[in-house]
Amino acid sequence: MTSLRETAAPPSRRYPTPTSAAAAGRAALHHPWTSLIVLALLVKVLLITLTLVAFGAAPDPISALARTWDQWDAQHYLYLATHGYAASGDARNLIAFFPLYPALISAMAATGLGARVAALMISNVAGVLAAIALYEVARHDDDDRAAWRAAAFFTVFPTAYFLLVGYTEALFCTLAFSAVLLARRRNWVGAGMVGGLAAAARLTGIALLPFLVVEALASRQVRRSLSQVALGASLLGLGFVVYLATNQLVLGDAFAFVAVQREHWAHRLSAPWVGFASAIHSLSWRVPWEKLTVGAGEMVGGVTGYATAALSWIRLRPSDAVYASVVTVMVTFVPFWLSIPRYLLAMYPLFLLVGRLGSRWLYLALVIASLLGLVVFGLAFGLGYWAF
């Protein structure tokens, strides 16, 4: 047993105790949030540098990036932000896009900021916040190391370039992950409010409703907070109701988007093997790049979604498994699988599972492969090729 004299002995000069200021400084430097922000910034610098080198920066680098990343759905969101929804013509089909993101772009543009720059600012800031929120979600059930690895893998995921461009991915991930975090902390009303915003940003935000219910049922405090859970669930559903109201006001039918999705975007309820077979068929007739993306990429994305859902029921909370399952059903029960690798960014259980990998080398291999994919697909997106 250690004597009182030994216990009270002065600290060794060889290993001096740091001052509180020095310790605080080092703690701040190595804080997981700080390292995640640095990692996200490094990824952004890498993609921006490669994009400018590949496509040219003159005369204005910011404008060059905005034009380069103004591809596919980014153009639709900019149109909605500057013109609003339309009741006729081709613009009528844009009712398929949810209102929150273009509304935020429009609000920022009203201050004098260009709409393209506003869209990029929202995505880039939200992408960093999403990584931090994911880290905090993972930290509830795992140690700091596993939580950091989960958030880091999210940052270098092959489709993480959508956290930079004018798409809803970054905004939705921030809102969805924050709603999950608030639910973990038993803040049911806050989770419902933030989840409602997510449901006003993307259709998959609906998956947060069964998540919230299952998370609440698993809580020992559910009986004492039943009214708060009910209010939170109502607020979450309100986000989707806002979208239905938009349909009603613009097209006179709250469910007009269903017909638009079916007729213009070829999306309707279908068995998942139909979409899988379509992706396989794409390998036989599409050009080489689309064989990689529309064919193999969508197959890998779909299989990853189902594998994540299955493993979530074994390794994660029931609420996480419910969320993964509902999202997977929503993106695969269509006749034409499209953009599934992009939708996986919001599949937070996938990153929780990767963060828990026991093999350091397997994790490192996944990170390297993901980063390479991120660069290749990100540059292809800038060239106007279909990249999810």
C-alpha cells in the first residue's frame, strides 16, 4: 500500500505536470471536433485545387467553381431559389424537389449574395456540421476513437463531394444527424423540430419518424415524457405536411408530386429486384462510364444499403436499424435505381458500423479506397458526367 508520504510527494521533474493553460491549449488542439474540421477542410482544399487545375480558375476562382459544380440537380435548386415553383411547363416537374434548401438559398440571396455562392456556402458549412453531429451520435454508444473514425469515413466517403456542391445532401445530413443526436439525449421536442426540417428538405426525412418512435419506446422514460414524444413526432410530420401544402398551393393537389415522379422521373413503387435487374442490364448496353455509375455503382450502393440494414439489427440500436431499413426501402423499391450511392451519405448507421471495425488495416483500406473514389467521381461530376 502506498504511504501518505509517497502519495504526497512532489511531482517528478522528469515528467512535469503541465499548467492548466498549456493543458487546455493541447486539449483544444486535439479535440475531435477540431480534427474533424481540419479533415473536412483538407478534403475541400483537395477537391477545389484539383477542380481548378482541371477546369481553370481564370478570371474568378469562385465563379469558376460555381459554374463547374452547377450540374444536374444543382441547376434545379437554383431555379427554384430564384423563380419558385411553377404550375405549368417543364418547370412544373420541379415540384419533385423539396422546398427547404431552395428557400434557404433564396433567403441568403436576398441579402445581396449570389444564389450560386449561397448554395455553396450552405452546403460547405452544413457538411462540416454534419460530420460533427455524426461524431456526437456515435459517441453515445462507442468510444471516442470509434466515433471519430465513423465521422472521418463520412467525410471521405466516395460521394462526399455532394457536401460541397449545390445539393441537399449536406443540409439534410446535418438536420437528420442532429435529430438523431437530440433523440439520443431524450430531447424529443427538439428532435421533432429538427427532424421536421429534414422532412422539408428530402423525402427520406420521413424515415426519422419511425426512428423517433422506436427510440422513444426503448427509453425508460417514455411514460413520463409521452406528451413530449407525441409533440416531437407531430412536429416531425409537419415538415412533410409543409411539402404537401406546397403541392396543393402550386398544382392544386397535395400529392401531385407522386404523378410527377412517375411520369417525368420514372419513379414509382416497384419490387427492389426490378431496380437491381435494371442496374445489371445497364452493364450490357451503356457507355463505359455509365456502366460504372448507373450499373455497378447503383448495384454496390443498393447491396450496401441492405447489408447496412441487416447488420444494424445485429450491431446497433433498434431505432438505428429501423432508420436504415426504411431508407433502404425508400431508395430501392423503384424500377430504376438511381443515386443510391449519394443517398448513402445520410445512412448514418453505415458510418457507425465502419467506425466499429476491429481491424485497423481494413478501416485504412476503406478510407484510401473511398478517398480515391471521392476524387474520381468529384472530378467527373464537374465535367458533367453522371456521378450519382
